[in-house]
Amino acid sequence: MAHAAELGRRELRRPLWSVRPAVLLLLPAGLFLVVFFLVPYLNMVRMSFLTKAQGAAFTNVMTLENYLRVLGDAFYWRVIGRTFWLAGLATVFTVLLGYPLAYAIARASGPRRPILLMLLLAPLLVGAVVRSYGWMILLGRVGLINQMLRALGWREAELMYNTLGVLIGLVHVYLPFMVLAVAGALEQIQADVELAARSLGASPWRTFWRVTWPLSLPGVFSGGILVFVLALSAYVIPILLGGNNVLVMPMLVVQMLLDAFNWPLGSAMAMVLFGLACAVLWAYVKVMNRALRWIPR
Amino acid sequence: MNANLRQLGFLGVVVALYVFLLAPIAIVVIAAFNAGEYLRFPPEGLSLRWFGRFLGSEPFVRAFWFSLKLASMVTVLSTLLGGAAAFYVVRHAGRSRDLLQLFFVAPLQLPAILTGIALLIFFYSLGLGTRGMAGLLIGHTVVSIPYVFLMVGAVLLRFDRTLEEAARSLGASAWTSFRRVTLPLIRGGVISGALFAFITSFDQFPVSLLLVSVGNTTLPIQLFDYLRFSFDPTAAAASTVSVAMSVAVVWLIDRLVGLEQVTWGGPR
């Protein structure tokens, strides 16, 4: 190592301005993200404090008006509540459905494993629009499920253009993220630990609840954060599977920006959603850290 | 009997979950090859007419080529930028390493729709607007860089640097040792990073939604607009094309690198 560093140094013709050439590797991406990621975000924060002008998108007059309008309006609070409620439900269901899948993948051996993984990753790489469309074909009024119900002589069910449809779509689209996170945690658990519990007389059920489940909790928590944030900002799924019946915050924000051209208010709405999300996640991490402390290591 | 029954039950649950994951995608593909106006059970026979409709629809075809061109450019740009940054952060960053890592992964942590909104406002604030392809290229690259960064970073962390030292001490120049030793060894991470960047761009929705403009529409946006007003299987044919792209990418990654490398690819 030291030898290589020596070699590197000898070859380096030091320029007058003493910038290490390695920094040149960092600069392009660094500058790119500063200009097109960091600055736009800061600009959006600034925009949320500006005033909408007549005939122009905004004027440089600072105000808190936008925030007061969002936070003082019961309508927005209802939409915010629904957005968080849906994201929370989606998170819970992805844990319930994702855990068995993750377990199967983490415990699979031989040639089965890559197949299980590929089948999990493939949907992840298909866009949310296509997947929502698949659900539209299945859940719609003349969809396959309703056709089946009618063939059985049952009543048609309202499966789409309501909360249920949106929830199904959210769980479907974000399930693989949860599975990957949980499977990663399950992989870390050594088989000996479970074997030890079994050999000491614990039933499989007890072994799972007292050993495997607590040890996999970090994966469940990190998967939960990921799914919750993704579900909060979902846009395609609520529109396609909820019609206009399930209004969530991202839909309102986009409407405000693209249809009403009210950037200050739209930015403020985005910031409120983002700020509340951070607050919820902060509380979540606090609680979970306390919970994790009880796990024997 | 008890243990067997339990295992059988578990197997049933896993199969059911995979059906849940894959059914909607399979249904889209089936609908695309189905002859009827909408999918009925039993299907009404095989037909390529919806693919014909897709190929005959100018907006869809134009959106497809546009997406392909855009995704290719995004792949090149984000692979170069993200790969170089990963090199610096893994090998040269000192105390700033954690901070830099956080920074380069940040576009992945923040909701893409928020990034799209921020960029839209930013471009208009500068008076540039979102005409043309540049806005989309920039936006997609921002959200693709983290994938390349993570995947190249992961292989670099596991890289045995004595191999480079050996090459250098045998007289290879820095460039030769990079080209002949380093690059072949980190190829896996670079390829999977690039392919992820490609599919991130090709399937991108939230960022595109805010940055598309008239005449510059991507396939997912075109599909979305179509689905809001019409249900017919032309959309299924378009979706099938996009599903085929994704399957090809997964297959390519598996053949070239192995999926295992990708999934748990994060720094160990």
C-alpha cells in the first residue's frame, strides 16, 4: 500500500495550484449534483416563502402566507392524513407479505436461490405505470376478478377507484424493497443460533419468535422506512387505481404546479409533506432504537 | 406429519406471494397478445393486432425511440460521473468519506417526485424552461448516479489493491494498470450500475412527469396519458415492450455479473 502510494507520488508532476489529481474524479459528479440537485432543492425551499404574482409565477417578496394557507386549511389536513394513513397501511402490509418471501429467499439454497431472486427483482424493474395497468385489467369493473365473481353467480365487487385499489397497488409496487431489506437481515443471522435454540428444546415457533424475528428487526425497520417514504410520494398508483376518488398529497402538489402554476404554494405543500415525513421518521427511528436495545446480541 | 404440513403451508404462502407479485405483469403481456377488445376469460385467441396498433401509433413509437435515446445518454453520463465519484470516495476520501457517500446517495433517499419539482422550478427560475431534451437528461442522470455510485463503490471496497501494486511495480503505467487490471476486475459493478441507470431512466416516471414537454415525451408518460382516457390493449402492447426491456436487463446482469452481486451489493 505504502509502496503504491510512493509510486503514485513519484509520477505526479505537481501543478502550481496544488490540487490532488484524484479530486478530478470527484469534481464532475460533485459539481453536477450541487448544481442540479442541491441548488434546485434550496431554490424550492426559497420558493415556498415567496409570493405568487399576477401574470408571473412569483415575485421576490418573502412571506409565510403559503405555509399558513396549507396548515390552516382542513381540506389539506384531510388529504395529508389520508396520504400518511395509506403509506402506513402499505408499510404494514409489505412487512406481513414480505417477511415470508424474504425468509424463503434467505433460506433457499442451490439453484433455487437465483431463480427466486430473479422473480423478485423482475417486477422491481417494471415501471409503476405498467404494473398499475396490470391491476386495472384485474380489478376493473369488467376486470378478470369481477368476471370470475359473476361467473360464480356472485355480486360484482368494487375493487378499483377506491382506497382498496390504491392500497393493493402500493403494496404490490413496494413489496420487493421490503423483501430485499428483510432478506439482507435474515442472511446475517447465523444458522447456529437457530440450531442452538432448537437443540435446547425450543419449538420451531418459539425459535422463530424469540430468535429469528428479533434478530431480523433491523431489516424490517430499514425496509419500513424505505417503503413508507416511497408510498408517501406515490403519484401514479393513486391516480390510475384511485381515479379521482383517492386524493393524496403528491397529486395536489403536482396539480398546483403544472395546472395552477402556483409555484410558491406548490413548493410550500411539498415542503409540508416532506417536513411531516421527516418528523414521523424521526419519531419512528427513536422508538425503534429503543425497541432494538432489548434485542440480545 | 406436523413438520411436513408446516413446510407445505409455507411453500403455499410463498407461491401465492409470487403469484401476487407477477400476476399483474403477466396479465399485461397476455392482454397484449389477446385478440379481443378487453381481456376475457377464457381468452379469445392469439393475435398480434395490438402490437400492430402500437407500431402504427405515431405517439407511442416516437415516445419509445425518445426513451431509448434518452436512457442511452443517461447511462453513459451517469456511469462516467458516478463511477469516477465512487473511485474517489472509496480510495481517496479521508474524513469526508461518510459525508460524500451520503451526498451521492441522497437523490435515492429523497422522493423522485420532489426532485422533479425542484428541477422544474429551478429550470424555470433560470428562464430555461423545460423545452428540449436537456432537462430530462439532467433529471434522469441525477436520480441514476446513486445506483452507479453504490454498485461501483461496492466492488471497489472488495478490491484487492495489491494486484494494482503488482502491475505498477512490474512497470505498468497508471493508465495501463487501470485498463488491464482494475477495469476488468470491477467490470461487474460498472456493468450492473450502468444497466440499473438505463432502466431507471427508461422506466422513470416522477421526474419525467414534471420535465417532459410537447414533442419530448417518454414512453411511461405516453402510456400514462393514454391509460387515463382509454383502456384498450394498445397500451398492453406498449407495456409489453417495456417489460421485455426490463427482463432483458435482468437477464443480462445475471449472465454478465450474477444477480447475487447486485442484490446484496451494498458495502458489507
